[in-house]
Amino acid sequence: MQKNKIKQEYRNPGNLSTYALMICALLLAGCAQQASAPHGVKVQDNTLYIEQSRSIGKADTMEVAEDVLAEMHFNIEKADIDSGLIRTRPLPGAQFFEFWRSDNVGSENSLAANLHTIRRTVELNISQRDGELCLGCDVRVQRLSIPERQLSSSSRVYQLFSESNPSLQRLTLNPEQKEEMAWINLDNDTRLAAEILKRIEARIVRRTSDALLMTENET
């Protein structure tokens, strides 16, 4: 009998209207909260745009970017606040056993890094226009090219890439191969560039949100 009473209360049009109004009120409250806290940071076409409403300057943005690059094991070669330039030293691609690294974004890049000797260089450019900071990211990729040595017979195949003999395989290159060894430029790694900007965006949003919360608490 109690179950029937509960079913009748649930089917009551008045109760259904109350539930519907409660759900609408919750949805409107969520939308209002989202509208009152504008994001102010977005990534588009491998560029991060930061509005002045986030209250973060050029120097702080560069500091955040350097921290993100350091977490991804990139070493900074040049950081110029005046020109807004950050450039890293070339970083060799991560191997399959280096699970703690994150510079291989996507299966294709992971495969290339394990089959070839490649390295990546990140360059960030920070500028200000139309009342917002713009952070562009380019990741240059290079592959090491080592020419094969001309052999007189197949029995000397062990000397194809290094100074080796039948009983000992060495990693030392032949002198003529050292002279012709070169890094070949490949297409830019847009996937890694997008991942770097995504991490910088998240760090800036978290940093500026914490600063805003502290200001509100003080007032």
C-alpha cells in the first residue's frame, strides 16, 4: 500500500511540475555561474590568446612557458623578455622505454623517434596586439642522416656505418662519414606544438584563477 502511495505521489502532475522547475533552476544557476566567470584564454591555429582580463603580463607568461618546457625535459637556450622569444636546445626524441617523457605526441611521431635519430627544437614567440597576449609555438624537427660507406665486398658489411671488425662492433664513425653526416629538416611537429600550448593554457588559467580567488578573499 505504501508503494502505491509513492507511485501516486510521483505521478501527481503537481509533483512533476515541481521536479521540472527544480531541474530548470539548477541548469540556469550553472549557466549563470559559467557566464559570470569568462575563460579569457583560448588556443587557435597553434597560437594561445590571453585576454587582459586574466591579469597576467608578458614576463609571467614567459615564466609559465619556461616551466612547462622544463617539465617536458626541454632545456632553454634563449629567453628574451624584450623580444618575447623562447628557444630550446634540440631534444632527442624519446625512446619506447622512456615512458616518463611526453615529447612524442601520436603514434606516428613515436614510431619515427624509435626508427630514426630525430631531435626537436621548440620556439615560442610572445607578442601583444589588440589588447591581448599572443603566444605562438613552432616545433622544428630534424633527422640525422649518416651516409653508408662504400664497401669492396659483402664480407666487410660490419664496416658499413662504423669502424668495426669481425670480432668487435664499435659505435665510432668512419672519418669520411663524420664529414658528410648532417641533420635534415623535416616538417614541423604541429601535434607537439598544440600539446605545449594546451599545457601552458591550463597553467595560466589555474594561476590567474588562484590569484583572483585570493583577491576576493582579501576584500
